[in-house]
Amino acid sequence: MSNHTSWISDWNPEDQKFWDSKGKFIARRNLIWSIVAEHIAFSVWLIWSIVATKLPQAGFHYTTDQLFQLVALPGLIGSLMRFPYTFLVTIFGGRNWTIFSTTVLFIPTIALTYFVGHPETPFWLMLLVAATAGLGGGNFASSMTNISFFYPDRMKGWGLGLNAAGGNIGVSSVQLLTPILMGVGLVNLYQATPVGGVYLQNAGLMWIVPLIIAMFGAVFFMNNLTSARSSFKEALAIVKRKHTWIMSFIYVGTFGSFIGYSAAFPLLIKTQFPAVTVAIAFLGPLVGSLSRPLGGLLADKVGGAIITFWNLIAMGAATIGVMYFVEVKEFAGFLAMFLVLFVTTGVGNGSTYRMIPSIFREEKLREAKASGEAARSLAVNAARIESGAALGFIGAIGACGGYFIPRGFGASIAATGGPLFALAMYLAFYAICLALTWWFYLRKTYSPSVANLAQARV
């Protein structure tokens, strides 16, 4: 199994000897390049969260609600793209799909580079350009599905947490670096002049070289697993399982909040605290990304359902804090509470994602309980296929928050003059997620096998 082996047929990470001898090294290599590709994909996906804040300065005459639409639409397209991306990994292979999904990101970056240099661009066309950034949102589903096959069950929380965090930090990278690079003329790459004092074109140009690196890294250092192959029909079986839908709803509350707040945060700062630079917005997605592996690790040790339950309570408390400080217009308190909120979205992302493989494994084992060891082995492999598909599918639905949260803020500000109504709606949603977590995964009278495994130390 050299670095250049495209397909690996003998993959058994649950075998400790195999894992120690060569499995962990191959898994780590694939994880590293998966993180690189996903990091850039997240950056492209959220690029409009910063670009939208600079459009008025560059001469684009769009309303505040229209600016929030430009921020929100990539979230919606990204969530929709995650559905096919989830299943295509098991059809074409993780390495192959990473190469393709990275390559297509040249579309949103080049389109942005061209159109932001033309202030006469009509809003509908700019909305279409922003929509192409949603291609970056699809990569998370395929990346998480792919990496889930490389790690043994006992390490999925940590492996998936690192993969997700590496991608999520892309949001922080784009929000930190883009404002800086938009003030520098890359004349050797693009004969552009600043519009309104900013080189908006650089927001797209800055990702061209990283995309090339990620593409070649996937070609030469990633692998496909034959054991991860399945038909579309096999993967689609997850839609019939009620836990797919329950966990999807809860994941909207955790990851949906992370990506939604990440997208909306710069523009929210600009509209509510005009004197504050939006460059500080990168701190939110940064702490949210860094806390995600912690959520996965805690779930591995203590139990996913327990961590998710208490984390949702903390999310609700932080939301109330944000509501208070935005009302009294105190930025320091607003920022502090929002950073706490971001941390809790990260912890919740890790803990909810850790619950998914456990639940599907237990469901399959319960079905094969009386059928012997051979059936049990088949059930474990089937659970791996289904949980991989479920991770992507649930991630797709969770990403809808990337659309609804910015749109909610935009609509709330347009209707009431402030974001309080939207925040109140998000708070109510967290309460429902909290109730679902308790009812299905912590309540002792409910399906003990699934409830216990959702809480299990593995």
C-alpha cells in the first residue's frame, strides 16, 4: 500500500494488529489531506460573509436585507449539495470525489474575482455568483463520510472531530485573511484597480494556489476504500430510519448554528455596531472550530447524548446573553456572549456527530442479535456503510442553518430594526432540540439499547 495506491481492498481498522501495523498511518495521511481540502472548501463557502460587508464601500447599491441574502444563499446551496455529495463517496471513492469536489471550486473563486470588479452588476446576477460558493459546502458531507470509514469505532469521535474542526477553521481563515488581502493589490496576478479603496477581487484570487495544492495532495496522497463502496440504494436506506431524522433536527441546532452564525456574524457586527471593525469576526468561527474536537473527545469518554444535552442548555443561556447585550448596545458583552455561543456550537457539533455511528451500529447489531457471529460481522459492516451515509445526510440538513440564520437576521432587522426577534426564534429551537435529546437518548424508559449506546464510553 504505497502512497500512490488509489484503491485499498483489505481495510479492517477494528483489527488492532492491522491498525497498529499500517492502518493508522494510512488513516492519518488521508485525514491530513482531507482536512486541507475541506479547510479550503469551507473558506470558499463562507467567502461572501466578508465580501458582502465591503460591497457598499465598493459602490454596490444593495439593501441590508439583500446583503444578508448574499451571505445566506451559499448556505442553502451548500446544504442542498451535501445530499448528493454524501452518497457519491461510496459510489466513486473518497479520493476520487475529493479531487473532483476540490477542482470545481475554481468556479466560485474565478466568478467572484470577475464580478466584484463591476459595481453595475445587477443583484440577481450577483446572487447567482454567490450561490456557486455553495459548492464548497457540499465537501463537508463527502469528507466526513469518507473519513468515517478509515477509523475504528472507538476513535471515530476524535477522527471526525479533527476532520470537521480542520474544515470549520476555514471559516475563521477566510474572515481573518480576506479583509487583510483586500487591501493589497495583486497586480502580478490580476490587473485590477481598487474599487472604493478595496481590492475585492483578491477575495477570490487568494484561494487559487491553495486549491491547486489541495487538488494535487488528493491525487498523490489519498486512497479509495473498496469496503466503503455501496450502491445508491444501499446508502439511501438511512432515510427510513427515524434516528436519521431525529439527529438531523438536533444537528441543525448545533452545526446549523455554527455555520449560520459564522456567515452572519461579520454583517451583524457591521449593522449593530458600525464603529467596530468586522475583522474581529474571525474569532467566533475560530473558537467554535477549536472546540469541536473537544466535543467529540468528551462524547467518546462520557457519552454523546449527555454532552449534547448539557451543551444545548449552555447554548440557550449564551443566546439570552447575546439578546441582552445587543439590546443595550454593549459590544464587549455582545462579543463575549457570542464567543461562548460559538464554543457551545463547536462542542455540540462534536458530540452530536459522535452519537450517529453509535446509534446506527447498535440498531444493526440489535437486528442481527439472534443470527450468529457471521450475521454480526455483516451487521457491523452494514452499520459502517449506513452511518457513513447518515453522517453526510445529517450534515446536509444541519447545514440549512447556514441559510436560515442569516436570512432570519436580515428579515428581523428589516421588520423590527434589530435581531432580537430572530434570536428569540433560535432560542425556542434549542429548547426543542433539548427536549428531543432527552426524550430519545437519555430517558431511561426509551429503547434502552440505543439510549445506552448513545451514552456509551467507547
